[in-house]
Amino acid sequence: MRKIKAFWASMWADADGRVKLGRTLGFAFVVLGFVVIAKAWDGAAGQNWAPAQTPYLLSGGFMGLGLIITGATLLFLSTIRAERQVMTELYEEMTRLLGRNLSRLQVTTSSNGAGHETGEQVVAGATVYHRRGCKVLDGKESLMTVTVEQAEAEGLEPCRVCDPPRAAKAGAEATSTT
């Protein structure tokens, strides 16, 4: 009984007016169709002669069957409409989140690609500084992480393998001498 109550509550929980109307009319048509079929059989049962039963069975049977099919169609279409509304809301939420994350990714990519931001972290070696994850650093431990400016202030050269970013001052001096 709990499952039936839960199902019934879920049918009406988050539906808009058109979905609720479609479901209500669908249930009403299905019930009315079964009532019409039952009345037709009852009317046919009151007739002793077989040809007299035929109009009851044909008119009541077809009308009842039509009401049942119409009601089932309304139930099906209202369920599709409710699912479409849910999927539209989920799609809008996904689009919003994807747009927000892509804008973050573009900001991160543009800041990493330029390499002129102050405070960008690199790994300091003995005479050379590297990007994190440089192949030259494989197997080496206890290396210090510093900023690009600190590495160049200590006289460290950039690695030729991973091509880490250079400080903004060095880039400005290089453009002014040419």
C-alpha cells in the first residue's frame, strides 16, 4: 500500500497545470471507459436473444475501448511532457555549469600560457629551474618550489626541455634591447 501511495504522490509532485490536467483527464477517461464497457455487458446480459445483445456489446464495447485508449494516450503524453520539463531543467543547469567551468578553464589556460604572471610557481634545481612535472626532475626528491622571480634572482636559468615561464622583467628588457 505504501508503494501505491508513493507512486500516486509522485504522479502529482512536480507537475505543472497542463501535466496535471492531462493526467486527471487520462485517469477519468480510463475509468469511464471501463464503466461504459461494464454497463454494455450488463445491458447485454439482460437480453435473452443473441441478436438483441449485439448493439449493447458493439456500441458499449467500442465506446468504452475508445475512452480507454484516449485516456491511456493522455496519460502517456502527460508523462512525456513531465519528463521533457525535467530534462529541460537539467539541460539548462548543465549548460549553466558548463559555461561557468569553461570560463574558469579559459582564464586558467590564458594565465598559464603567458607565463608573465607574478608569483607563478616553478621547481628550483641546482642551476636550472623547471616546470612542475618536467621529465628532467623524474627521480629527484627534496626540490624547492619558488616563484619565477625568485629563481631568476638566484641566478637560475630556465630549463631547455620544459621551457618554463620567464619573469616579466626579463621579457621587458629583451624587447627594449632589440
